[in-house]
Amino acid sequence: MCPQSGFYYSGVSAWMGHAPFAYWLVSALKPRTIVELGTHYGDSFFALCRAVRENKTDSKCFAVDSWEGDKHAGFFGQEVFEAVSAHNEANYKDFSILIRSTFSEAASSFEDGSIDLLHIDGLHTYDAVRQDVEAWMPKLAPDGVLLLHDTHEKREDFGVYKLWDELMGLYPNHLDFAHSHGLGVLSRTDAFSLELKAAAYWGPNWKTVIESTGFLSEQISQQKSSITKTEEHCKQKLEVLESDLRSQMQALLLNESKLQSLVTSLKSENAEFAAQTREAERQLGVVTTSLDQVLASKSWLVTSPFRYIVRHLGITIRPRS
């Protein structure tokens, strides 16, 4: 059984092209103990754990890492360990243990000859990987298998390929893959012929099939990651648009409230103005009536000649003090 897709993918791993082969290797080896040195974002480790779960190999899995990073993998914070720990807890906690320490500190936790499948993917300088192999190779069972990543990466100060060349000379029972930066696979014994097992499962063109399958798996994972990133980008953009819409709605409601308040104020002022107008009209009516009464009175008519004389002679009539 070897799935082509659906592996855990962090979106930053350079290892995913080897996931289908590693999955098959677990199903074929049925290792009792699996140890990974350098788990980082968890892609390789969870591919192994998935194989254990689905093939019911009854294996115990251990991931050893400081989860602080290095100059090749990059340095990162607590969030990476928390993400790996959460995925492990949700899916594989019954047989998988995370050991947060340096490789040298964790070595004493395993007896010599106790590890059936060992994956080393730590710092990739020649001296660092040589030190890891020398310290952990005694821990490998007599018929155990070693996986070594980045065996074809030659940029900067990567030196795994140099050590791998030396190991291939010491252990004839090995496989060497160039895709996804390279993966070296070796067995300490000829009892489990890696090449024969691979040919029996993958066919006579087993290496081409494995590399093609690995390439396909890597492409699927990258496309999935791209889709996920696009979805996250769209989600973030939608959240921004929704936030802008909420702000605009709040502004609209505020303006509507202000407008309603203004309409209410205008209605109140209009009612007050109407009341004042009616009062002024009433008072004008009273004055007009009084004036009409004065003009129509006998005293006004009798004094009319007198007022005429006073007006034309310029006489000023002063009231008594």
C-alpha cells in the first residue's frame, strides 16, 4: 500500500518527494522502533507515522529535535513546535513521542541495536552529519535501515553527499535517489535486500517509478499548499472587505442618526416658528382692530382740523411733565 497524495505538508518542506517511498518502506520493514533526528516542520515524520497507522505495523515512533532550527533549515520560534505537537497529539499520540533536545542528549535514551529505522535530517555540513551518523549508527539494529536526506545537495557548505559517498562504499546494500535533494537508504545487512524488495513492489523500473511517484507527490503537495495559501489570502482579503463594509455601515448609520436628529430639530424649529407667526398675526390683528376703532371714533374726527393746523404750522405739542 502506497498512497500518492494526502500526506501531511507544512508548505515549507523539501522532503515530500520521498514520502511515497518512505511509506512503502515502513510497510515492508514493519520496524518496531522508528527514530527521526531533525523533524523540523514534521513532514517526513508524519509520513512515517501515517504508514505505521495505516499498515498496522505496531511501531513506536520518536522525533528528536530542538525545534529551534539551524542555519540550513532556518531558525524559527515556538510556533513550529506547537504546530507539530498539536498534529501529533491529534493523530498519533498513542505510538508517537516528541523528544525536544539535541541529538547528542537524546542518544542516551536509546540502547545500542534498538532502532529498526533511523532517519537523519539535521544540520547538513559534513562534520555535523558525520558526527550524527557516528553517534547513532550503533543504535541501529543489525538489520536496521538508515535514511539520510540531502545526499545530492551540493550548494554552500552542504556536505551530506560526501559522507554518503563514503557510506555507499562501506554498505553495499543501499539505494540512492537524486530527486527532492536526494535520499540515501542503506541496510547494515544483506538479509533484507533493499533493491530486490523495491523491484518486487515497484517493478523492474523501480527507481524510475519511485522518482516519478516522488515527483508527483511533491507536485501534489505543492499545489495543495498553493491552494491553501490562495484560500488564506482570499480569506484575509474577505475579512478586510467585511471590516471595511462594517465601518461603512457604521458610518452610514451614524450619518442616518445625525440626519434624523437634524430633521427632528428642524421640525421642532418649524413648529416654534409657526407658533410665533400665529402669535404675531394675532397681535397684528389686535393692533389693527384698535387702530380702526380709534380712526372711527368721534374724538378722532373732531380733532382732525386741529391736527392739520399743528402739522402745517410745525407746532410741537409736548406732554405735561
